[in-house]
Amino acid sequence: MRVVVTGATGNIGTNTVRALAADPGVTAITGLARRAPGPDADADLGEGGGKVEWAEADVTDTDLVPLMRGADVVVHLAWLFQPTHRPAVTWDANAVGSARVFDAAARAGVPALVYSSSVGAYSPGPKDRPVDESWPTHGWPGAAYSREKAYVERLLDAFEAAHPDCRVVRIRPGFIFERQSAAEQRRLFAGPLLPGRLARPGLIPAVPDLPGLRLQALHSTDAGEAFRLAVTREVRGAFNIAADPVLDAAELAGILGARTVRVPARGVRAALAAAWALHLVPASPGLFDLALQVPLMDTSRARDELGWTPRRTAREAIEEFLEGLRTGAGRDTPPLSPGAGGPGRAREFATGIGRKP
């Protein structure tokens, strides 16, 4: 089996490639990324690294058909989170780019397509009970990320109608963390002003107890395993994936050795909106709204039909991530490299913090 993976050097991509490389039924993997990984990336794949070849490709303008021709499955993971101050740029990469990936897969005659959707594609939903994959995927209109994820769900609806012989799988993960993703996620969401050493139990005195702050997370390696199963098993449709426990203020406070303080969400949002407008943080206030709106997901279909069970808890994923923040962890790929922000994080300041990709 030959598999093509877009966005192969990112947080989910590196773990998906690693899981596929370890599968004896997968004989060849083509990892597509805008920038090639460093030499340590192949060593990180272990014995299965010999199956992997890398190709530089941008989903917005590269001719993807030759790269996909002869593939048994295409896994689409490529996604651009920044610049949040220029939503037309992320729309071009994520919405238009996804349309180009799906069109290329069809023209290349690929018999199966696996796409990384998100909990962020769901319409606002309950926090006191989980919803299954039939919950509406219209997103939250105030966040570009959610609008784009919801739009790509509609693209896939049209793709499935036009290509009924192509097996289509949508994986909808919760928030994904691991130690090696810490440097990238700090750059994307917190920005250069966050000192990593603060991510230590006992140094943060309080966690805001916000109405609606109940989130699901999972470890990146468990996400990679879910994509491997979607590639190698004859399944179709959508699958929610997340690990227990649900993360709320009390759980986060326990991880950080802090106490909880009840605060109004609008006050926190106002502070974040001001910091974003001043280019002090890259995460837009719309992402904050989205976090409070997304429903809790029922993951029983992934367990029963996909055969997926997370090996790490959500708490373990967060603890690893915090440890990675303290140590500046990453991988030898451009998105995950600890040095991507430049000396003293100078490159992050130079790009305007959320203004440029």
C-alpha cells in the first residue's frame, strides 16, 4: 500500500507518518510539505523510515496530481493557522488548498481519502453530555479556523456525492498535544512573550474558572494511530477522537498545582482581544470563543468501528506539552523546530505576531 500524506511535517503529520511507517502493510509513504524536514526527521521514524520519501509541495499552487498518481490512500493534514490578522491567506491555504487536494486525488484516481477535520468544525453544543458524529458541522462563525473547517466538511460532502466509489474518512480530533509540539504551539497561539519556564507546577497561582471551559484533548501519537487505522481499515465516514478525562478548570488547576478562580468570560475575552489587536499574541479572540462553544464528543464509534483506543490520557498529553514548553522541545522539521522563531524569538516579533505566516 502506498500512502501520500499532506502536511507530513507538522504535529499530526509526523506522528501519522511514524505510525504508517511502522505498519508492515504500508510499503511506501510520500510525505508532502512546503519545506523539507531535516536529517533527524528520518532517524526519528525508526526502522520504517526507509519507506518514506519527502517532496516539497504547497497545496495552494503545486500540481499535486503527479505526486498522488498510483497512491492507494491520500491523507490530508495540511493546515495553516497563521496569520490570524489576514484571514484571506488562511482561507486560500485551508479552504482552496483542500479543494485542490480533493480534486487532485480524484483526477489521480486515488481510491481512498482520509481528512483531518476537527472538533472545531462542530456547531456549538452541550458541555454536559457528549454528541456523536451526527452533530451539525456548521462551525462557529466568529473564528476563521472553525469557518474553514466547516467549509471543508461541505467540500467533502460534494466530493463524496461526485465520487461514490472513493472511500472517504473524516477524523475529528479534540485538541492535540505532545512534548515535541510545544515550541510550535507556543508560537502559533501564545506568541513570543510567553516565558516557557512559567509552565511549571507551582509557578502559576490560579486558573480561571470560565463558564463553558470544558475541553477534550489527546496525545499526538494517539492521533497518528487513528489516522493509520483509517488508512488501513475499510471504514468510511466520520470519527470523533479524544482521550479522557475532560479538561476543565479543576483538572488544569490540578496539573499546575494551582487554585481555580471564577472569572467572567467576557473580561478574559476583552483582554485577549486587546492583546491580539496590539499584536501581542497571535491567537485571535475568535479562537477563545470557539473553545467555549465546541461540544463534548462521543468517541464510541472510533472505539467500536475503527478499533481506536488512546494509550495516553488527556492529562498526560497536557503534562508532556507543559514539559516541552519548559525545555523548548521540538522536532527536526520546519513547523516543529524549536529554533523556528529565530534567536531570542526575533523572527516572531519581526513577522508582526499574527500578521504574517
